[in-house]
Amino acid sequence: MQPSTSPARSPHPGSWQDRPAAQQPDWRDHPDHSEAVRWLASAPALVTAAEVRRLRHTLAGLTATDELLLQLGDCAESFYECAPRHVTGKLRLIDRLADRLHELTGRSVVRVGRMGGQFAKPRSRETEEHGGVTVPSFRGHMINSEPAGPVSRRADPRRMVWAYEASAGVQHVMREYRRTRGDGTGDTTMADGPWSSHEALVLDYESRLIRRDPETGDPYLASTHLPWIGERTRGPDDAHVALLSRVANPVGCKLGPTADPDDVLRVCDTLDPRREPGRLVLIPRMGHDRIRQALPPIVRRVADAGHPVIWLNDPMHGNTVRSSLGLKTRHLTAMITEALRFRDIVEEHGRRPSGLHLEVAVDDVTECVGGPVRDEDELRRRYTSLCDPRLNPDQATELIEAWAKGTATTR
């Protein structure tokens, strides 16, 4: 396992190491752990500091303008769908949906994909049962494999290296796509991106991919352009918050329905102490039936404290249910309801609702109910997600169109 080049070893932040770190794989005793993390520490950056600076500058402008942000992609990326044809298909879908949002609102749309590193997933349960046998839960290809067996589900640190190599291929295609997109001239006047993003979950991986910006000297996370912290790891004293407080990337943070306004403000103060536009994206994912009560006090608390955050709604994770067939699913009507309530709440508090964070498949999957998927009986027809149910392109279009109504240039 030797990287092709050997840049300077990454700076290794210390304060996060003594903090609580939830959702981490149990692999420190694996014989290949030390070699894997050493390899990552000397591997080339997956994204450049210049790219991160450009996205940060774009997002800073978004907080003061009518531009929008659309972040979407697979729930969990697959190692087997990182070939150029797969990646190009995902990028074209991002552009197709962002172009539709632009067409409906008249606003420029910053495009961000859940790709180039979305290989690890938090889980609510450590184990699951298959055929009467209890096995560890599937936690994404960076950690284990989806077949339900004791060997395939064992956490393997070598998978961090495989995730890096898969991400490198995705980033190469994304970089070339950004260079030649649109009319072939590279003109991105009305569209910025697509950029990469993933949940910065596995600390062994993320901490070894911190590098220095050669122009500013600032540390940045070189695994992705826009990392985010999940609902299960966003505690103000948690290791994930401490680690990402040390990097210059724009950072997202998911907020569930039980988020305490004071805790959210502590997270904002840690991640964005200088209150810099373009630094922090807050992503409520509260559920259509709870967002009206849960979100307003958070918006008020953050606004009163002067944090110029970007407000983005994830209408999917708070609306996950178990179907009569035993499959996890989401109902399009519930997602649309949450997205509209999010938009209205943020606007009522004098803030800008900047867009949506969605899990969308390139193919016409049947994982969520609504639109072309008429009822739960149709879910088995094409349910291929590695983890949570995704919208298909038609369902995503319907959601975006519903959200965009009333979000025109004049507002």
C-alpha cells in the first residue's frame, strides 16, 4: 500500500483525541490498522486547497445574495459505482435538478454532490438479524461489506485505503467535469460546482487527511470540499466537532428534532467563532410533524448570536418509516411538507432558506412512496439502496418544484 507521491505529513490536531467519539468502528486491534493510517497520513490530498477556498468564497457570497445551494446524491456510495460512467451519470443528475431549480427561481445554484467519500454511515443499532443470525450492522464500504455474514461485516481498516482510492477516482472525474461542463468552455457563470461532500464520520480516516494550504498555511480537510457532522455526532463536546473546528473548509451540521438551541449555539461558536460568511451550513432534518416546534427557537438563537449560517433543509431523515413489507421508506408528501415548513419558518425569522439536501438515485428506484411509486407494494420492484431509501429522479424533481414555488427572484 504505497501512495504515488509523498507530500509532507499532515498536521495532526490533538484536542479532539480526548473527546467522546461516537459511531467509530472497532478495529484498533486489527493487524492492518497501523499500516492503513500511516498510508493515509502520507497520501496526496484528494481535493486541493484552492478548490476549498473557491467553494468557501462562493458560499460566503451565497449568504448575502439570492443564490441557492442544492446538495444531493446517494445515501451511501458504493465502491462498485465509482467508475467514470457512474460518476458522470451522478454529476449530470445534479446538474439536471439544479438547472430545474434555477429555471423555477431565476437564481444561480451552487451544486454539491454526496459523493467522493460518502462511504461510512452511522447506525442506530450495532447489530441486526438475518435469517435468525445476529451480525454487525452494515456501516458503509469504508468499514465493512453489505453481505450479512460474520466475516463480511467485520470492520476492516484496510477499507479506508480502498475508500481513499475510490474517492480519488471520483474526484478526478468531478474535476474534469467541472472543467468542461456546460457549453464546453468551462463557463460556470450560472452554476458553481459540482463539489464533493460527505459525512466526516470515521475519525481515523478524516484526521489523517488534514493538510496545509500552501498559500495560507491553514489546515484544511483534504478528503472532501464540504464535510458535514451528523445528528449522532454533533455534540458540542464531541470529537467530530472539535476536529472540524480546526480546518478551513466550509462545514455542515445536521440538526434533528431533539436539538437543544443552547447546544446548537455552542456548536456554532466552536465551528464558526469569528462568524465568517460561508463557513457554516446548518441542516435541519426534523420530520414534517416536529419541525414547527423544534426549528423556530434554534433559528432565533442562532440569528440573535450573529452567526451568518446557510440554512439548508434535509427533508428525508426525519421522515423515515418502516413499510408494511418491512422495508425502510419515506413518503414524498411528508418530505414536501417538511421542506415547505422549513422554508416558511426560516423566512418568518428574517433569514434566507438556501436550499435542500437530498438523497437521490440516478436510476428509477422504488424506495420512497409517491409520484411514480404509487404505494408500498411497489417498493420491492427496484429497491437497491445500500442503506436508506432514496428518491428517484422524478420524485426529486417533484419535491424541488414544490419547494421552489414562492422562492422566486423577487422574494
